[in-house]
Amino acid sequence: MAEIISSPAAPTDTSVIVKAEKVNKYFGSLHVLKDIDLEVHKNEVVVIIGPSGSGKSTLLRCINHLEKINSGHIFVNGRMIGYYEKDGKLVEESEKNIARLRADIGMVFQRFNLFPHLTALENIIEAPLNVRKTSREQAEEDGIQLLARVGLAEKRDQYPNQLSGGQQQRIAIARALAMKPSLMLFDEPTSALDPEMIGEVLSVMEELAKEITMIVVSHEMGFARAAADRILFVDEGVIIEDTTPDELFANPREERTKLFLSKILN
């Protein structure tokens, strides 16, 4: 990875949950993210759309340092993700410190990644018990409330293989929420689901969108219209448009955006 030597100033505005500055990411010679600048404010819901291979999921994974950036800086809650400053240079954090910062960022993937040997409730309380060191009594109480919140209170003792795909994804959302994150990242959370299961997951996400900061990579334009405060259209590693849902769908500025929407909405 290229050494990142500039010394950035952390954002002072506490309403800024995510701040990305001139972020670049390469996979070999492939330039996947190109000088990305982005701010996401507290309780904002930002939906990222764009064609496959445009860099959407990579951007999401860079925000919690699942992918290392090659240059630029990313801050979450005023703290740089993945690096610290030493003698005017940026040095990569230890895995332990990265994990500590990552604990405040919930992430829901395309695949549910539930532990198959644990029940729904056990999956939800695993991280609070082992990372947050929450008492079992408190973790179970919180877990039961989260199960009710995602509409699966009666599934607490069932194992993942006894649940539908939509139910497993709702458990995955509850598991992420159990860490009480300040930011939720969703990487195409409905793309692996059968069509009849998509709605149940999106309805949970729409409810969450009323009370937590979210960045969502999705092809679900109905969700984007209903829940997003802003929509980013990303193509070839560049944020082409950053605007409101009404403006994007009614009056896209760029030809690439118009072409993409004409294909996905028809």
C-alpha cells in the first residue's frame, strides 16, 4: 500500500459522522475510487447507486477499513479510520485499535454471515458479550428487544437454517444494532434475497432510517425514494451526482445518470 504522508485535520463539526477527503483506492493497476470527497451528517440517510463495478461497495468497505485506501483520509465521528499521526506521518493502526473503532460502525452485508451453530438470540448477543463486555442479562434483554424491533420475537431460539433468507437478514440487522453503533452501513442487503423477501427487509430499514445515520448501497429505487435524504450516483469510481431523491429522479444533471436510470427504472 502506498504510504500516506499528509497530516489531515480532524473535522471539528460534531454533526459530521463521516468525512472522506481525496480518497483513492487501487486494486493493482485498477483505479477503483478516484479522489472521493464526502460528508455524511448525523441522522442522515445516504443511498449510493450506480452500475456494477462502479466502486460503490468498495467505498463502503473503506469507511470501516475493511479495505485499505491508497491515499486520502476517512474520518468517522472525528477519528481517522485505520491510521494515526506520528512525526507528521500517518501510520496504520494496530488491528486491535481498528477493531475498537469498527465496533461503533454496524455493517450489514449481502450475505447474512450468521453463526450457524448459534440461535437467533445468541447471534445477536455474541458481540455485546465479547466486545462490549455487556452482562449476559443485559445483552439478552437488549437482544429480545431487537428481535421484536425487526419483527422476529418468536424466532429467538431458532437456528439460521430454520429461517428464511429475509428473516436471516433481519437477524443480521439486529446483530449490527446490538453494538449500539452511531453509523450503519448496508452493502446491497437485499441482493441475495428472493423477491418476496425483499420487502420485509426494506421495511425494517425504512424504520431505522428515521433514527440512525445510514449509508446504503442499493439497487432498490423505491427504498431510495422513500428513505434517502441524499442519493449519490457513482460511476467509474467517481461521485457523479450528490443530490436529493426528488431532484435525482426528476431532473438528473448528467447523461450517465440519465442512461443508468432509464435502464433500471424501465
